[in-house]
Amino acid sequence: MNRSIVTLAMMGLAGVANAAAPPANHRNFVACPIVRDTSSVPCWLAEYEGETYFLTIQTDVSAPVNPPWLGHKVLVEGTVSDEPRICGGIVLKPVALSVMQELDGSCNTMLPAEERYNLTFEPPRPPGPSKGRLAFGDPVTKPQSAADVASKSFELRYEFDSLVMFRHAQPLQQILEHARQSGASRVQITGYRAATLLSNGQLMREDEQMGRRRAEQVADLLRGAGLTDLKYDVKWQDETKRARGVDDAALRRVQVVVDR
Amino acid sequence: MKAKVRIAIGVGAGLWIGAVLAAQSLDRIADNGVPGASKQNVAGHVPDQNRQAQQAPVAESKSPPANRWWTPGEGTPLAPLIAYPNSFGQLGVLNQAGVIETKGHPFFEPIGENGRACVSCHQPANAMSLSVEMIEQRWRETQGQDPIFAPIDGMNCPDLPAGDPKSHSLLLERGLFRIFLPWPPKAEDGSRIEPEFTMEVVRDPTGCNLHPKYGLKSENPMVSVYRRPRVAANTKYFTHQGFGVFSFIGKNGLPATRDPETGLPSGMNILADARQPTLKTQAVEAAITHLQFNGKLDEARLEKIVGFESQVYTAQISHQGAGSLMESDTPPGLGVANVAKGREGLLGNNVTNFVFPMSEQWRKPAPSSDPETARRNEMRASIARGHDVFMFRTFWIKDAMHLNTVGLGNPTKRTCSTCHGMHMMGMDIANGWMDLGTTNLPWAREEPLNPWNERKPQLPLFKITCNAGVPPHPFLGRVFYTQDPGRALISGKCNDVGAIVMQQFRGLAARAPYFANGSAGSLRELVDFYDRRFNIGYTDQERDDLINFLSAL
């Protein structure tokens, strides 16, 4: 299916279906992100049903959660925490953010710093240079030597309707290194298409071909990086029916099993 | 092959004959049958380039010796340390290997058909690049017959009238050489890459993209873009195997190119579009495209070229206001001696390594009653403040592909050193292509047409339409315009359009103009571009300090 059609549909009515709502302490919605400056790093917020939610502070490539983009809507999948508000927003934690691919010029809100919204904690890195290390850990680390196991499983997680991106460099490197070090003979790759249950009860499904595309892309990338002598077993699966509004982001994934 | 006229003056004709005899057939190389990386060091796009290079005429050329100019084949030994004046002071070229015997050296000899050597476009006086001021000087000295004006790429398009400055306007006015690449792109093994976008020629002022013999619809379809020669020195820094160099690119998760000999991933920081993984593969391509060498250079010459490039360093060694940059109290980030002994593969966007380490002595010099010393100290303090602007002055970086998209968010409140983070170089630490807007509209230099002057756009303009089956460009949408698609000419990716590998900061004072398309004629224009692009709002003081800092590198 044409991806642009899917995305447009996703933002409207087609492509989403009504289902039971997620638990009350979950907030799954699509909205324009908002960036608010502070005296240190900016905060990222989003509004839903008249309330402001805190998504994340500005981070870097090594962070587990990365800020969204102005110029695009964001899919927010989070749990309301009992932490004090940050930058005026209710803290969603854990939270998964997916940048919607189509441009949206209406998502352009930048708020100035205000004393009352300054962070009450020191961010892992200031807005300029770091303190000598990546604030959230090395995004691509050379893995330990392969354990003597017959089979090892890896998982790559994805943003909604998205293929491989910067954060996959590390797990792909780990797969590559493990396959080389263990003398692997076969790799099983399963790509999953998923859906997310929004707080308004609608089910937002990924592109119909997303599971296949993810699986095939991972196989291509591993071959492209030099793993050409392995037997590739590439499959894909539709898991859109598993969406419950809780941790649906974890369903968007590729599972890779490397066998000796 | 078209008959050629070749009259080379000076040393090199005999070597040229030997070179041709020694050359291997590119057809044979292209047919090596090696999937993926080529063991012959010839990337998939190069045989097509060779066809065009051999189609193009070779003009009569002469390259007489001149002040500050290294003539191909002149045979003068290259001293361990040479100083060249420029408008900000002096540039130094340091050879760690000691005296370089250039006689017979393939970097310095005219090994191709057009009389050029590597040194033609990588001149020591210009920080191993080539300034537009030097190009103009060379035009005057040779009446346009120096080999740098060779039709293949020193002309806007190869079949324009020889000897007419208009035929060479991009080189004479902006220091740009023509880069011709097959379109659609070719993979390492020569197979066709299906691009994610279509490319329409909207404007073709050079005539080359629509040319029946050299253009996109020719028998050997080629796109022509125009770029500055990059600095062939300080190479250990941008070919490092340290921080951030892995098998998968940290910016997009795709496989990095690999050294065809070792299989090791490349940092992909050598050329503007990262199309060559190593100095050796770059030399093979450059000999074919720029020197019109018909074949693959043999291993002995490749080793000598790479060996030379791996030991030569360049940086400013004195500053007209700040004095010598070769003293024991010179800040560790300045001066060619410090560049030569610096550590490669380090991320410098932090307060432990720093990108260009400064010193407190310069930042806060002791008071002096001597007016000359006081003036020198004031310039040193300005350079130190400029460093702090580079390192610590925050602004909103917005809509920059391969920066805002790699986990920082859009916009991100950061500093110059966020992108320019490689210790001692100011390049990106690895896989350094980004779209700052130097070639993509709306930010690229484009003067609106008007009836009040005769200036016309100099560069080609392409309309890019991203295919429906792929995501649109994150910040420019599905349809946009560019003067140079950059990395996308190699990858075929929509979101790579206009992404250019950033260049090192060394020797800036000696090699204007700046950016890959020469769109900034001076350091002030360079700083002003960023000021406009990111709405930074530099004060006059910040701007002056930043320029002083850049001019001392």
C-alpha cells in the first residue's frame, strides 16, 4: 500500500478503527510537539484534551528517548507518572515517541524560557558540549565476545510506520559481531507490523507491508555489512490485533535469531 | 576515442607514456566479478566516469613555474616545513617524513593525459587545496593554459570554447571543478541503484546536464555538479578508525562503506558525498576523473600517493595579529606542529578533549606596557573569545537533515561544535554528511533575478521529487530544489539530497572560498550564512572574534 496514503489515512479516519480504550493512566495520542526553552536544555511537551504533558528534555544520540520534531506531529505512547510536573507538563514515563513522517507546518510552537518552568534537576548534558562522555551512554559500543551459545536472539524496536534509523546502528552492530564471532550459519529474521490503541479508542495501524519491509531491510543491511555467507530465513507477521494501549510500541519490532 | 591534442611543457611527458603503458584496462577492472567491495579498488561508478573522461578533449596546456605554485613535474624537493603568506598571516605545510623528493613522485608528476598532477589542485600554498585567488593568478600567468583549466572538469562543460574565461567561470569565480557522476547511481559492484526520487534539470547554466554527450540523457548518463577541492592533508584525522566508526552508520543505521582491502568500515569523511572509502580508492578515481589517466594506477604509485597524504599536515603557523603559532606557549589547538602530533579519532565536543583546545594564557593574557605586545594580546584574546563562541554560544539548530534527525530533536539548542565535533579538525567525527542548506533551497545562495543587473545564476538547479513509496524529506517535503544533491547522488536516498560531508577547518585563511560549492567568498560570508540560516543573532564582537578564531586555524 502506498505509504503516504496510509499516513494520511492514519491522521484521519480510515486506517484507524474503534476499539476498547487503553487503561486510564495511559495516554496514547497524536499531537503537535511543543518545545519550551529553559535556562539549560529545552523541554518537549504536547497537549491532549486540554492538558499539557511532558515528554522529554533535549537529549542526544545516546538517549533512550529522543525528542520529536517541529514540523511534524508526534505519536505519544506514555504512562502518567506521579512525578512532579516538569516544565508545566504532567510527566509521561515511560514514554515512546514516534515522529509522523508527513510534514505539518502547523507544528511550530516554540515557547520562551520562563523562570517558573526551569528544570529542577541538572540535565545529563548541558545544551553545549558534554562533560567528556556521551550523557546517556555510548550509542554504538563494541560488544563483548560472543558467548558460546548455539542461538542468540536480538530485537530491534521501531517508531510507528518507520524503518531502520540512527538508533539501530548499535543492535545491528551487535548482531554482526555476534554472527562473526560465533561462526553463525543461519539468521532468522522476523519483522512485525503492529498497531497502537489510542486513548480515544481508535486503533492506529501501521502500513500493511511494514512487517515485510522491516524484515527484508534488516536482511539487506546485514548482507550489505558483509554477512553474505549466512542462510537467511526472512519472515514477517501481523500483530495489529495485539494492541491494548499498553506498551504497544514494543510490538513494532524485528526479531533476529542468529544460529551457529 | 576522440583524437586528442596534447602538448605538455615541462617534466612528465616520458612518465606519461610509461603511465599509460602501465595502466590496467578499466574494462578488465570493472569485470573483476567481486560482489560488494571491489578488490581492485575501483568503485562501481568509476568505469562510467572513465568513459566520459576519455571522451572529453584534452587541451593544449603549459604550466610554467611561478611564485607559490607547484608545477607538475618540476622536481623541486618539498621541505619538511614550508611557510606561505596569506592575508591573515602564514600557512605552514609540515612533512613528518622530512624532505619529500617530488621528482618521479606520483603526487607531483603529471600522470594523466591533461598534464595535471595531484598537486595541481592540492597546492601547498593553499593548504593542499586551491584558492580562487590562486586560480585567477594562474589564469593570468598562463593565459588560461595551465592544466587546472582542463576541459574535463576545469571548464563548465568540456566542449566550450577554450581560452574564454566564460567557459571556466565557475572555476575562476568560485573555485569549482566539475564532478560528474553516473545517474542513476551505481553500487560498489556496478549494479544500478534505484533512486528514491526523480531529478529534473530546471536550470543548466553550464549546459552540461542537458548536453547530448556529457549530460543526463547522453549515452553514458551523467549528472554534473560543481565542488571545491578538499584539503589533502591532516588525513589521519578524517580517515580514523576511532570514535563512531562502525559497520553501520550512526546517522541512519545503513551499512558503512568498507575498505576493499581490509574490510574495515570507513568513516566516510573523505569526499563531499562520501563516495570513496579510503585515500587509495579516492586516488584511483581522481586520477581517472581529474587527471584523465586511462586505467587504474598501479599499487606502487598508489602507495606513494597515500604515503605522502598520510604524513603531510597543514595549518596556520602565524597570525598577523596574534603572532607565531609555533611557540611553546601556543594553545594546543593551534599551529601545524600541534596538528601533526594531535590524537585522531577523538570526539571533541566536550570539555575534556575540546575540538580546538585553547589556553588560559591567551584568554587572559598578562597586562603589558609594550603597545605591540598589548595589541598582540588583544588579538589572542579575541581568538580565544572566538573559540568560546564556536564552542559554547548556543543557538537553535533547526531543519538540518542528519543532525536534527539523529536523536537531538528539531530544533535543538546547541552550538557550532555540536556538528563540528572532531578533535583538531572541526569535521563531524564520522559519517559527516549533513544538509545545512548550502545547496538546497530555500537556504542556498540564490540571488533573485531582476532587471537591474546582468548577473545570472551560475550553478545548475534540480527539481527533486521524492517517490510516493518513501517518506518525504523530513524538512523539505516531497518536492524541492537543489543545486547539488550531494550524498543522494551516491545513495539514491531522498533524505540525503543536499547532504554534504563537512570539511576540515585547517588552513581556512589560505583557501577561500568556502563550502563545497564555494558559496561563501570569505570567512565573513561563511559566518553570515550560519547567522542567517539559524537566526543566531551574532553581535559584531562575536562575529569578529569568530572570524579571528577561524583565521588562526
